Amino acid sequence: MGCWPTIYNTALAYVLVLTPPLGLALIASVYSVLCIVGLKRNYVGVKEILSISQDKVTPGQYIRLLCLAGTQGLFHISTQLYVIITYATQGHVEPWVSWKKTHHSMSWSHVSFFGAY
């Protein structure tokens, strides 16, 4: 799994850390859907442009690339929603008071190791 950041469970953490990736995934998904709709609407023109391009990208490759972008966005949205729901339900959401209280008696230099089995 690799490194995982420590997030102090406050409402501010949801705004600053957890929801921006969800917003980016939503924007990417909307953009990929708009690209697929635009490709479908102008398929003849796109096919002609791809046929004269020097890279020799086939229309099938282009469609697969757009579908991959859309699928990635959907998986990213579902994963980020899972993370947000997990943080919201795993424990009590603490009120944010100050940085001093946030860092009080927390061992930020501690590294936890978990075995593979």
C-alpha cells in the first residue's frame, strides 16, 4: 500500500485534504463524458483528422483512450467517496481548536509497520 498520511479527523481536514481529490475526479469525469459526447456528435470529422495525422492513431484507439479516462474518473470518485465515508464513520470527528491542540501529545515521528500476512 505504501505511505499513508496521518489525518487529524476534523471538519477542516475534510475541506482541505479529503474533498479536493473528489472534486478533481468529478471534473475529470464530466470532461471525459463531454469528450465522448463530442466525439459521437462529430465522429466523421474526428475520423478524418485522425486519418491524416502523422501519429496514425486509429479511431478505435482514440475511443478506447476516452473510455479509459471516463473509467478512471469513475473509479477515482468511488474510491475517494469510500475514503471520506471511512474517515467520517471510523471515529469521532474532533472540533478543530488550534495547531497546538492538534499536535499535542501526538507522536508524528512514529512509523507503523504492518506485515503482508
